[in-house]
Amino acid sequence: MRRRRFAALLLVMGLVAGACSNSNGGGGGQEPSGGGEKKVKVALILPNAKDDFTWNQQAYEGAIAAEKAGSFDLDWVDNVGQDASSFIPVAERYAQEGYDLIIAHTFDYGEPVKQLADQYPDVDWAWAGSGIPDDLKQNVAVYEQPFYEGSFLAGILMAGASKTGKVGAIAGFDIPACHSMVEGFHAGAMLFNKDIGFEATYLGTWFDPAKEKEAALALYDAGVDIIGVCGTPTGVIEAAKEQNKGVIGYVNEQESAAPQNVLTSVAWNTQLTFETMAADVADGQFEPAKSYHVGLADGGIVVEPNPQYKDPIDQAALDLYHDVLAKVKSGAFEPPYIPEGSAEDVKVTI
Amino acid sequence: MDWGAVFGAAAIVPWLNSGIRLAMPVACAAAGETIGQRSGVINLGLEGMMLGGALGAFLLSLQTGNTWLGFLAAPVVGALLALLMGLFTIKLKAEQVVTGIVFVLLAYGLSSFLYQELFEVQAAPPHIERLPIVKVPLLGDIPFIGPILFEQNVLVYVSVGLIALLWLLLFRTRFGLAVRAAGEAPAAADAAGVPVDTVRMISLMISGAMAGVGGALLVIAQLGFYQDQVTAGRGWIAIALVYFSRWNPLWAAGGAVLFGVVDALQLRIQAAGGGFHNPIPFEVFQALPYLATLAVLLFAAKRQRRVGQPAALGIAYEKEATV
Amino acid sequence: MAAELASGDVAGAIGVGWSQRARGLVATLVAVVAGLVIGGVMFAAAGAPPLGAFEELIRGAFGSTFGIYQSLEQAVPLAIIGIGLTVPFRAGVWNIGAEGQFYLGALFGGIVAIYLPVDQPALLIPLTFAAAMVGGALWAAIAGWLKARMGVNEIVSTLMLNYIGLFVFLYLIRIPFRDPDNLIIQSKVVQDAARLRDLPGTFVHAGILVAIVLVPIVAYLMNKTPFGFQAGVMGLNPDAAETAGVDTKRMTIRVMMISGALAGLAGIVQVEAVQLVLNGAISRQFGFTAIVVALLGRNRPLGALLVAIFLGTLAVGGVSVQQVYQIPTAIILAVQAIFVLLLLAAERLIRRA
């Protein structure tokens, strides 16, 4: 009985669909580009909620800002899901509808992007990966998340503001972007204070603020007084407020959430990153297997100490921070990239 | 790896405190679910009801500026969602497992959508005033036990009270008897005059209300803000714990505490150096609470005779028409 | 009439003396209309024209061969796992652990698919399938054993094992089976010979064949063999089954292993057809959605397949609606859930008619 009813339902839907698609000419949803210069059509695919206060939100806000600034035309979708079989129908539809640049905003989208790039060579694909895999295609670019550059700077400030001599980090998963970020905090802190203590916790989830808060409390109880974050920071910020300790914002500027407890944020200027890529697409400069490393030197990553932070930052640390920042901007120094292993095994000289 | 930092005297109190905080939302939901399941209804929609309670409590607190008032929204929202689910599973006799799972999906979608509609994308989530931590006079001064048991958020005491009430309800009242009868032998209960469907609906609404309270705990006692999917799968753990608890609300809460304490432990182990530069992969620590639950189950199973689940669990009661 | 309405018998209320089929049809239509209305209200709340949104929902899934292929592809993992779940469900064993079994199966099968030096797909792919089924079956057997020999309730054990299995998987791809040339945490790509390609002349991958082939196999197993008969008896009344000579302990382990094997098979199919690597995102809660698939399909393999396809069309249609009208994905998920709920209600109304 159920079988037949479902079959009937599917049949009915199919007939209706056939009737509908006959009565309605071409595909939907495409706006014709206005007269004058044809803008790049960008599609942004977000794996989770656009209001997650961090990773997805920053991409969303940056893209919207770029659209408002007239840099490109934008369509976006959020809550797509992290897995390939959820990503592919969404991305394929954009590819078929003539989008110029499709931005796949998480590392797990790498493999399906490579496949789709094969099938749709006229579309340019950008992917939030790490490093350039060997088999990257002509029309695929990686846009790095050089958080480690920012976390290195933040680490200096952390060491300069820590009262207990021990700082730490909480990360969702031990992926290269987070591992290098965590070790970046560590390396930066050691640069200012080679005896600084450092602990890190990996949560096993990106989205559990209550658990993050408990993890932060555990670190604070263990003597850490400033925590860097690679993941949803809202729970950690709450713990920092409660315990009157320090925290570093992740991806967004989070000073407004807790003006006295957020020492700084490793803010990611997604608008700049996306505009850079779109500009290349417009100029036909989207090179094969290009890596877009829009980092500290280019203004893609921004780390600025929060003047309202509850404790003073050691002036020597501030001087070191300015020194390092200047050297990065001039190209004289590159913060260390430590995707595996420990910062303790890496020698850093400015 | 500094084990002293994890198990040392100074560390025990914060650790157990953290364990209780992690446990309470799950404890509420699990204890409530035991009532529902005792009456014969499986409520797999717990995660959705926790989420609904959390969002409802948050919104009302934000709107009225009064968190106590906001808290009242939690059991109401939870119970209403349970009522809706009951229309499907009890009234229409739809399959309970499927209905529950689909309900959770509906709750995910609606809560996400509602939150997105009500709040713009902003740098930090809007905050409400959290309910305070209360230290019980005298009892709170007992060394060691005092800070753990008697210096908790006021909602923790409320929850413990509610859970104790649930136990009393189930085992010391006539209603509780009716609940258990409805779950063990609905036909006989019906013949004896017990309105089986009504009893089940009420039990289901109790489980929904408790789930809502559990969700609200997260938001108005611990975090002070709401975020998409803030419950993060706790509802499913609560369901598992019901089976662990042999359908006893106190044991369900106990199981939740066990789980929470081990979870807090693994976080503290990682904070003491366990997660970082350590040959033991941190996945082992992340898996600890689940392994611990299984281990206790195994241990308990070996020692006790099997306590069966309510005989009519999951089976909708169809009155044999003898009009 | 009031009494019938009150007892939920809508069809009875409005048509005394109709045939059962007609009542069933009416109930279904009522459910569909109610779904359209509620869904329409939700679409409107999200800022999309209700009629247009539904039209797009259908057109996205059916209006082009592309949509149909995508719907089938979305259905594959749900169908394979769902068909597998009909086995323990019929025996009254609640396997909630398909998600973990999926991952473990993908792991076992994936290791073979990546490292075994075999060139011919005709040889390699079956080997990967076998490995995956072993992996899934073994993982499920743990819960089966715990229930059979130790009396541990399978709902809680399989739920816990889901998480534990996931952590095991994540560790193994983070360190021992990591792709050394890639910074992202994933395994190496499966060998070309292990890839499941599209069926010739179509854009749907061969995994759909696996799902289709499983239907008669599992149906035969459950309907025409002593094993299937025993499982059914167990499901109706385990104590009576024991008295009648069914070894419920062995059966418990066996049904768990069968569904675990199929969940594992779904895992490797998904990896070889769509994902191509092992990473933490090879599943989107397929193991849980498949529970809905099996139960809505009345624990019958063909029913499970059809429900899986239906859910696949909903997913693909939803993508289309989202893109055309730029409405939040969340509301589409809610509308999909409402549709399924109303179908459940309709099904109940039919049965009571």
C-alpha cells in the first residue's frame, strides 16, 4: 500500500513538474548583468550558519561588503553541510548557471571542487584549503587562511599581558589551519618570553559553546590566563568574562563582545581576499593552481591590541609587536608556519 | 603531563563542579524521558525540545529583561512541542521513532530560521542576565563537598528538585502507578479504568517540559546567550542514558553526572598537557565519556538481572473496540 | 461526524461509506494540501512566493534529467543503509549505530581502495566492498554481542559506539592513514580503479545499482528464508520466539552484523563514488536519516528505496528553491520535515480508514 502510494506521489509530482517546466522557458534565478561593465558573478558556499559569529559569518560579511562596494555580484548559500554529497548539487547548479567564481568555504570541499573543476573548466573555483596539493587544476585556486601569521603576533601580546606566565589555546580540530594557529600563539609567546608556559585543548567539535566554556575554565584553572581560539569563541569569551581572564577573538573582531577581556582578535579580512580573487577572475589572471595568501603583509589578517583590555601590556612586548609587524609588512620576516609538531622545535629569529 | 594538576586536591573541586555543570542539562532531559518511556512512549524529539526550551527561555528573557520569567518559557515550549508530537504518536498512532527524529529536524530548521529572522548577523550574540550561583548557607561551608554540591547555579537546585519530584511522581503517587501500568500492560490498565492515552500524553509532555528546562539551563544558567544548535547533540545522549538508567529518573540523572564528570575530566587532562604534546592521541580523551558509559553499563549488566524496558514501550495503544 | 473528526478520521468524517482506497487517497491529498499550506506559510515568512517556491521544489528535482540524477545520487547512501536497517528492525533490534558502522566500513574499504595494488576495477571494487562490509559488520557485532551476551540495551550501546567509532576513524586518518603530501587532514585519494563511475550515458554513479540490487536480495532474505522468518518472529515477540526454538542471541548478533555490513557498504560506495577520500565529512547523518528511511518504508527493502529516493528529491528540490529565492536553508529543512510528518499522519489515517 505504501509502496504504491509513494509511486503515485512521485508520478504525480513528475507530471506536475513536466507541465511546469514546459510552461516556463529557461532556468530561473539569474539576473541579467546590467549594462556597461560586466561584473564577475560570485557564488559563496558556506558549510554552516552564516551567523555563527566566526568562520562562516566572516566570509558572509566580507562577501556582502565586497558586493556593496561594487566589486562583484554575489549569490550565497549557507548551512549546506560539510560533506561532498551535500556540496556537489549546490555547486553544480551554480556552475551550470554561469557563475564565474565559486567560493567553497571549507577545507572538506577540496576533493569535490577538484572533480567539479574537471567537469566545468570554464568556471573558476576557489577553495579554503591549506597548501597546494599536487593535483590542483587549472581553474582551481586555494585561498589560505594565514591565521598563524596573526596568531604569532597575538602570541607576543599574550606573553606581554600574561600575569601568570602561562597562556593557552582551544581548537576545534587539529587541522593544519588550527594547528599552525595554535603553534603560532605558542611561537609568538616564546619569542617574547622563552619560558612562557603553554597548553592547548582540542575539543572535537566546532559548535558547542557550553563545552568550550568548560574547556576554557579547565585551562584557566590550570593556570592559563589568556586563551587563543581556533573555533567558535563565544563560549570561551563567556568564560573569560566570568573569570576575568583573557581571550583572543577568532576570525571576527570580537572586542565588542567583552571589551575588557578580549586582548585582541586574529581578524580575517575576507572582503579583501575575495576581492583579490574576483579581480583576477575579471582580468583572466586566475592562474593555474594559484595560492592566494592574503595575509598580514597585505592586510588580509589584522591583529591589533585592544586598548580597553583589563591589564596593561608590557611595553617591551608592544615594541616587539610593532617591530615584527613592520618587518612582516616589509617582507623582511615571515612568521613560522607550523602545521605539524611543536613550536618548541622551531627556531625563530627576527 | 602533570597528573597532579588533574587529580590534586586543588583540582578536584573545580573538576567536579564542571562535571555537574556539563551534566545538568542532560540530566533534566534524561530524567524527564524516563517518565515518558515508563508510560510507553519513546520521545526521540528530546534534542528538539531542548533546543526549543533554550530558544524560548532566551527570547523571553531578552524581551522582558527578566530571566526568571524567561525560564518559565522553557518547560512551556518543551511541553507544547511534546503535545504536538503526541498528536502524531499517541493520537494518530504514528510510528514513534520516526516521528521523533523528524521532529528534531523540524526543530533544527525552525530554530535556525527563527533566530536568523529575529537577529541580524552581528559580532557577538545578544546577552541576557544569567541566573546567579547560590551558595547554601552552612552546607556550602562543608569542606570539599560544600563547594561542589552546595554552591551551584540556582537552576541546578531547581533541576535537582524537579528530578526528585519526578521520582516521587513515578514511584509514590497514583499517577505514577497509572504511568507504569500504561507502559507495562496498557490493555489491563485500560480495563481497570486508566485513560491510557491521556496518561501517555501527560507523561510525554512532562518529558518535553524537562527537556526544555535542560535546554534553558544551557542558555540562562551557563552561557547567557543563545547560538544556533547550542544543545549540540545533548538530547541524543539523554536518550541513551534512559536505557542506561533502567527507566529510573534518579539513575538517569546519575548517569548524566557520570558522563559529565568524565567529560570534564578529559578536558582537564588536556588542559594539563594531555591533549597537546602527548603520545596519547586526544581522540582517546574525547572518547572517554562514551567509553565510560559503556563500561558502567557492562559492569552493571553483569551484576544485576536484566531489568526489562516497559513492555509496551514504543507500541501505540489501540483500544480493542468493545463498545 | 464530530466523533470521527475528534478521533482523527478525517476521511470518515467527510465521506460515510467510501471505499478504503478512496479514503486513503483523500487522506493523502489532505496531507499534501496541508503540507503545501504550512510549507507555503513558512516560505512566505522567509520571503519567497509560496507557489513559486513549491514549483521550484518540484522542478529542481524533476524538471530536468540533471535533477533526477542528483536525486538518485542523494538517495544512494540512505537507501543502502536503510535497506540494511530493515533487517534488525524487523527482528526488534534497534540499531541506532549505522552512522558509526558507515564510518568504520568506509575506513576498512577505503584502506583497500587506496593501498591495495590492484588495477582492474572488476577485481578491486568488490574487494573494497568486502572489506567495508567486514568493517561495518565487526563494529555492529560489538553492540550485538553486548546485547546478546551481556544484556546491554542496543540503543545506548550503538549510540555510544557511534561516537567512539567516529573518534577511532578520525584518529586513524589524522595519523596512521594520513595523506603525507596533503596538509589537510584526510587520507590519500582512492585509486582510479576503485572509483565508482557514472553509469554509461547517465550522470548517476554506479552506487545506485548497488542500492537497487540489494532490494531483491534483502527482500528474499527476509521473506523467503528461515532466517528471515525467525527474525520476523523475534520482532513480534522475542520470548515466544525463544520458546519456539529461535536462538535470539545468535539472531541478534547476526541481524546487527548484516545491517552493519550494509551500512559499511554504503560508506565505501559513498567514498568511491562521491568523496574520493576519507575525511571527517563523509557522512551527513546518513545513519540517522536512514532510520527514518527504513521505518517509513515499513521495514521493507523496496519501501526503503522509494523513501530514500523521495528524500533525495526533497533535498535536490530544496537546493533549487534555496538558490532561486535566496531563502535560508533552515526553512527548507523545516518544510521537508513537515512534509514527512504529514505523510506519516496520512499513512496513519489510511490505516485507520
